[in-house]
Amino acid sequence: MSASGIPARTLERQDLASRPEASAWVSANAGSGKTFVLSRRVVRLLLDGTDPSRLLCLTFTKAAAAEMATRVFRILGQWVALDDAALAREIEMLDGRRPGADRLKAARRLFAKALETPGGLKIQTIHAFCEALLHQFPLEANVAGHFTVLDDRVGAELMAEERARVLHRAESDPHSPLGAALGSLIRLMPDATVEAALGELIGRRDALRRWIVDAGDLEAALAELAGDLGVAPGETGAAVDARMRDETLIPLDTATSVAEALRRGTKTDCDKADRLVAAGATTDPQAWCETWLGVFLKQDLTAPKSLVTKRIAEEFPDVLDLMLREQARLLALVERRRAAVTLEGTAAILRLADAVIADYEAVKARRGLLDFEDLVVRTANLLSVSEAAQWVQYKLDQGLDHILVDEAQDTSPRQWEVVKALAEEFFAGEGARTRARTIFAVGDEKQSIYSFQGAVPAYFDEMRRYFERRAREAARDFHPVELQLSFRSTPDVLGAVDLVFQQPEVHKGLSQVARAPVHEAIRREPGLVEIWPLELPDKTVEPDDWTAPIDRIGEGNPMLRLARRIAETLRIWIDEGTADAGDVLVLVRKRGAFVEALNRELKRLDIPAAGSDRLVLTDHIAVKDLIALGRFILLPEDDLSLACVLKSPLFGLDDDALLEIARDPVDRLRAGTLWQSLLRKSETETRWLSVRKALETCRSRADFMPPFEFYARLLAADDGRRKFRARLGAEVDDVLDEFLALAMSYEQTGTPGLEGFLAWLEAAPTQIKRELTNAGGLVRIMTVHGSKGLEAPIVILVDPGSAPAVARHDPALLERPRGTDPMVPPALVWLPTKADRTGWHAEAVDAVREAAEEEYRRLLYVAMTRAEDRLLVCGWAPSRGAHEACWHSLVAAALVPQAEEIKDAAGRTVCWRWQKAGAEPPPRVKAEAAPAAEPPARPDWLVRPVPPAPQVPRLQPSRAFEAMEQKEGIEPVAGRTALEAIRQPAGWALERGRLMHRLLETLPDLPAAERAAAAVRFVEAALPQRFAQHRDALLDEAERILAGADFAPLFAARGRAEVAIVGTLTGPDGRQVAVSGQIDRLVEEPGRVLIVDYKTNARPPALLEGVPEEYLAQLAVYRRLVQDIFPGLPVEAALLWTAAPSLMPLPGDLLDAAFSRLWVPQPRA
């Protein structure tokens, strides 16, 4: 054991994994410090002399790349500030060698060297690396040099457009190949299946292209598949059906004889005789097939146990022999028909998908676009199969010495092709460099849970064997390393993990080695694993309430009861001090009704929660309200949209208020639309006038504002964001920000209009990914997939009790191997309905479901290992009962037999608590008091009554207080002439003062060259439309002040804007008052302090005698407060009249006199 408490064996493995001269392949258990090892290896490579530009670290996510870069720079940054002795100790701990003076100097320079490297340290996602590489070699990669990367939304829109075009072409010309393909699909499968199959195949377009290219072209690929399936050229399902009738061994006359023989048997035999006769009488080929097959095969088209009864078999053996031969013929033809239907459906879907993909690729090429899949595919092709591959490899070989791959278990086969190509020359013999070049990968097969993104768990071990073989052939060091020691979880949590995955049927598929996982813990604190019984469906009959929502979850729903129990348990923990909200991570299998129910229960009990980690934008109620507002503006007769807007946080009306509008008059239904009724109501009742005006303002803005400006104004200037936040919580900020970002993005795609924006928004729903890495004192709720890389003191795993894999999740297309070579791209074969599936289909589906079940168990491993101290497993059972292989069942089967059963007063099981044998009990929150020493004498102040707190009155109702209370120092303009009143609309004086204060607050902090443009942007965004004619005058006024030489000292670096000030003043009569206010500008100079208040009066006074008394009193109070802050420095005050503009200094004696005239109220009794 080392001084740090880490076992020597673990330190040796960490050292082996981070040695810069050797390649390494690290298999790291959850929480074993893989990021620590990865960052140490990067630092050791740099310390060993590797140029930062020759190092490439590939991560799975941008967050992981940022975390890795932060750790490396933190280490290098700390080295800069350490003295020689401390730095020597750090380096010796890192690589085991005592550094000399030169090595210490080099270590201190690493931070600056890494920062100054062009492009910085290459710690990035593989997609970011591929994008940069394609920009570096666009000609060789055959991509546009100025290409841009499509986001998922725009890519989906383009694909949908091209799919619609192809389907339209196919529908317009039924006799074309595309038309025939569409006709086949319509005949073979329902519309939903067509959409699913077409969408899935388009999503797997890289696999399709690889198969087609390898075969030669699409028709060659289909011909090869036909031969593999045993389908003759031109053979279809209908053709096979015809063969069933035309080639029958029992023609009509023979069938009559067979029927007569069968009628001597039982009722079953007689039924078959009737079918034989009926088949002979029918002329419809399909009806004949159905009737004839019913004689020889079961309903699922398999052979029955016996074809005839024992009596018939003994009396008429020749009839039985004939029927058995016909049955064998039909079975062979049924299988052949299935193969023909499979080929027909596969060919049809492939032809349509190939046309869609070709059009999609052509559109991207014309526009200079690449999607995320293109980045990896084009890079892999560039490095491997392109004509310029050797040239690109040569150029890269000159600038890359070390490759590090993080989360290697989630790297897809295509991404591994890129890594293999980059490292191709690392283990070359002739021409290889004398300096070691290395490959490093770290991952954990047990945490491979991203198969839907193309990850194949087996590739982690396969790539290890590949690179180990290459290193051995080149006589280079290669270290396979296993890290088992967990720095995250307690021994109890890890013991539970080991026990759950101990059985072979549970750890099957966890890794390529068929063995149970073994975990070690460095922590020794006690932990706890708790299992709640599944919530069972309640047979309570729900009341028949027609006013309740159709999709309302009943009170007896087990999912709702579980959500309530979790929330109530968290409330108890928080109240007792057992845990904080930020300690809890709730993991679910998928988002849905349970997450919504739990969020509601947490809010009901006032438990802070972060909300969901994924949000579909158009499903959020705030966005629905904003869309409803847009719909009403476009069509005021849309009563439903207007009702939604009125009930939204923007207006906050309730159902009673809506009914009041809807009934006009009250005793009968309204005449006309809801909007017309509101207009009539507003003419007679003032409470509806503000609602009408707000809606009319929105309608008038929408006529000339683009969507972003319209909604940004609604949420900012009209206080819409605050209203949404007040009702829906802080989570709504992310939703509103994304909504505005989409509005801005839409305006860049074409002519911005409200109607087009709403249609565009709903056509392709956008999902928001919220980073919940830092709990921030909030309960986090997310899927197990989203929790990858996270941890929490308490993890609550919620299981819906459903099966790991079900038929509805089967893929629409299955991979069929083309030979025995696994490197040959497989064929993609359509999966028809059960009646048309071949034997190969059944085997392939079983393999797919088995792989899904293995990943399901890996998800359980990931979920359990997120827990640091405490793990709670719970769930609910569906109506048919929990599946025997669900998460809860697996955990309960392993732990409950050894767990302590906890029951309530009624004898019902509350939970089972499991700890490792010999483990200490978990610490109690409320520990029993230890024997105490003799208590000290009680001080007298302990029993003395507390005197009442002195009440300091505020400075009111004096005019000075009134002036200070005005927001941002804005005051109404007194003494306007009749002409000015006509020229200036109502409210302009206050709006002008507000905007001027904001301009003078923010613009001085910007470079002089940027102020004018910034001022224009601010005023255009903040100026109400009714004051638009004053825009230029307002900008000119601000520019004259900031450009004026007389005002330059005010806005120099020593000045501060909007300085809040609070204090207590003693009045002339000795009484104290509390004062708070805000100084527009405070300037500290070497010999004085100057305070300035901005005044926006249209006609400022020319002499001191004309300054209003309240202005003097206000600055007099501010001056006294500032004098207490800067004792010994003279404090001067001045008024800046913005309209002039002019700066009017106020003499100190004038301010002292104004201060003495203030009326100070008596304190309250």
C-alpha cells in the first residue's frame, strides 16, 4: 500500500498504462480512473519530449474532450507555479524518475508550449477530427473545400424532401422501376411498415452503399441475394402460388378419391375431405391455396403431428403416402414462396431507398454539405480506398506520433477504420522512426451501450488483438492492462454488482470473456443497497369523470404510486439531513409518463429538480403556448389557439375567465368567435381591455417583424420569460433559448415569416439535450444512456418491469452474412411478417434479440455503477406481471435471499436491505448522544429577554426619497409646453430616460469603434414601435455625450456605472434613517470622488437656481453616503443634462443646505 492509500498493484498498472514509450490497451472497470490514466499519459508524453502537435486524443463527446483538456492544462498550469522541490516530487510521482534541472525547466515550459501550439492540443471528438482532416484534404476526399456540416434537423428535412420527391415520381409512373417497387411495397406491407423500413434503410445508408459497391451495383447485389436465398430469376410469390396448384400430386379426379377415403374417418378427416372438394371447385388461385394448404398444413404453415387419423392410415396407406408426398412438396414451396416474397420486398425497398439516398447525396454535393455520418465515412475512404490514400497517409505520417482513444468500447467499426489507417505506419518496419510511436485505448466492454450509434462491443477486444499483433510483429512494447480498483463506489455497492452479475446467464454478453466481473474498492465507508417491492396494478375502479383528460393517469396506477413514494422518500431524506437534492440521480430505461409524473411529485413537495435531460421542443407546454399565439395571430378565428394563449402564463386566465368570455351574454352561448367576444367584452369591461390591447399589439408586430424579433420582444421587453419561469420553473429557460435559436436559424434559410416558421418548426421536432453533469443542488432524472460518465452519492434505478427485447423493436432489415469472411459487407434483408419468414429469419431475429438482451444487461451494469454510496432499485409491474429477466428481477434474485427484510406495522414488506457480509451498518443521521461532561454554568444572557431591534425608518415621504425610488433615476419631465405634448407621445419621456440610462451604462465599456453599432442594435431591440420616430434623435443624443471631450473623464476607466449604495444617515435632528439608491456614475480620481446623476429633461435649466429641489436632495443624500465610504477625499456632485448636453457641478454648500431641509419621518411605534 502506498502513502496515498492506493495499492501498489494498482499503481503499477497505472504506470504501465501511461508509459510513453509503449502502446497500451486498458480495460477499466467503472469508476477506476480511466480519465486519470488518460490525462497522465498525455502529460508523460509531453514531458518525454513529444511535440503537442504530434499527439491526437479522440474522445466520444465534446464534454469528455473538454474535461480531458481541462485536466491536462490544470496539471501543466500547476507545474508553472511550483518551486523546484515540489515540482520534482510531482514529476517523480508521475514517472518514477528524479528530474534534473533541465527536465524541471522543460516541465515548466510545457504549459506555454501546449497553449502556443497551432490549433492547440488535439483533444477532440472523432467527428471534429474528421471534419478538420477533410478541410485539409478536400480535393483528395472529393468534397467541396468550403463544405459545411449539416445539423440533424436540417439533414432530416433534406432527407424528407428527397424521399417525398422519389415517392411522387414512383406514384406518377407506376410502370417505371420505382413505380413497380412502390406497388410491391404497398402490396406486401402496410404504410407504417413501409415508412419504418424506408427510414431504417436510409439511416443505414453506409452499410447499404458498402454492400452495393462490393457487389458491383444494386442489381448485382440483388442477383447475388437471390442466389443465396434460392430464388430463381423472375420468381415471385405469385409464381410460387401458381406452382402449388399446377404441380400438385393430387389432381381433381384423384382428390375426389382421396376425399371419399377420408370420409370413412373421424370428423377431422371429414373436414379435410370437404376442403379437398371445395378446393377443386374454386377458380380463385388465392382461395385455392388457402383451402388446399389447410388440408396439409397447420395455420402457421408447418406440418401437423399427424396428417390423418390412425384408422385412415391403417385402411388406406396409399392415400396417406400420397398426402405425405404432397405435404412435403407444399412445405418446400412454402419455404420457396417465403424466400421469393423476402427477395421481392427487399428489392422494392432497396430500389426506393437507393433512389432517395442518391438524390440526397446529389443535393448535399450541390450545396456543399456533409452530415455527421459523411465525416467518418469520407475520412475512412480517404485514408483507405481513395486514389490519394497513400499521399494523405504520407502527409499525416509526418505529423502524428501518438494516438489515444477514449471510450473505445463505443467506437464504431467505421471509426476504427479511421484509427487503423492513422496508425498504419506506427508499426512499420522499413523506414520507421527510431522514436517510439504508440497507440493507446481505454474502455470497458461492460459499458458498451450505444449499439444504436453503430458501436459493436466485440470490436474493443478485436482491435486489441489486431494492434497487439502489429506491435509484436514490429518488436514494439504493447501492454494490455486491467484496472479493477474503483475510486467511486463503496464496497457494498460493488459487492452487489458482483453478486448480481455472478450467474453465467446474467454476465453473458457483458464482455467477450465469459467470466463474472470482479471489482475492488479503495473506499472503506459503509454503503447500502436497497430493493423496494414492485408496485402492482391496483384494481380500484376509477371514477367516470367526463371532465378529466383522456390521457390522465389514474390514482391507482402503479407508476404514479411509485413516483409519489420516491418523492416522499426524498423529502424525508432532505428533512432529516440524510441527503441533499443534488445527491440524488434517478435513472430510467426511457423517458415518458413516469418522468413527467416524478417531476410533478417533486415539485409538489418543493424538492428542487433539474427536469428531464432531453426535451422535444414542440412537446413542451411553453413552446405550445408560443405556437398557439402564432396561430391566433395568423387566424384570429382559431378559438382553440386563443384559449390556449389566454390560459398560458402570458395572460394567466383560468377556466372561469374563459367561460365568461365564451358566454355572451352569460345565459347563452356566444355569437361569433372567441376573439370577437373578447372585443365586445373589452368595450364595456376594463378588465378585458389590457388583454385585448396586448393581443392587438402582438398582431400588429407580427405584420412587420420576423419571427425571431417578434418572439424575442415578447419574451424580453414584454416580460414573457419571467412569466413562463414563474409558472414552469427555471428549466423553461433552456426551452425558450432553443426556441429563439431555432427562430434565428429559420430566418437564415429563406424569407422569414411567422406562418412558414410555425410550419417548419412542427415539421421536424427538435430535441434539446440538457447537460446535467453538475447537479447544482437539483435532483437529476435521466435515462441510463444519458448517465454514462456521471456519478452520484445516491442512485435510484427505476424499472418498468417490461421485457428486455420485444417484437415491436425488431429491425425492419436484418444483416445476412455474405460468406464466411466477417470483413465482407453483409447484405440487408427485409424482415416480413411471421407468416412469410424463412427459417433464416427466425434465427436472425433470435440473434438480434439476444444482442438486445445483452445490451440491456450492460445498461444495468452502467446504472448500478453510477452509485457512490447508496443504490435503490425499484419499479412497477405491468398488468401481465414483471418479466423474469427485467432489471428488478435480476437484482432481486441475486440480493433478496441474503438481504434484511423490512416490514411495516401491518406486516407488509417495505424493502430489502443488502450489505456485504461483515460490513458496518450505514451511519445514522441522528447519532445517539455520547456521555457528556458536566455542563458549564448557564450564562445570564441565555435567559435575559432579547431587546427589540431598533427600527430605523426609511427616508420618506420626502421628495428626495421619491426621486431615488424612481427606477434607474428616471423621472417625469415637468413643464412641457403644449407643442411638446403634441410632438411627444404619452410615455416617451420615461421610455427615453430608461433607454438613455442603459446606453450610458453599457456603451462606455465597449471600444469606441464598436459603440455606434452596438447602440443601434440595442435601441432597435428595446425601443417600442410606437416611439420609432425618436430612434435617430436618441442615438444622436447618446453619441454627442460619449464623443464630447468635456465628458471624457466621466467615462474613463476609473468610472463605474450604476453603483448601488446602501447606508444609514443621521439627520439634522439626530435621528437615523436607512437609505438605498443607485448612483448613475461614480468616478474615483487621485484628488477627489465625483458622483454624477443623469437627467433627461427636454428643457434643462441653465442656472443652479432652476434645478428642482428633489434633484438637489437626491444628490445630497448620495454625497453623504459616499463621504462615509471615502473619508479624507472631497466628494463632489454634478448633474449631466443629456439633452444639452452639459455637465452642471453642484457646490457643496448648496447640497448641504438641501440635506438640512429634508423632512425625516418619526420611527414607527
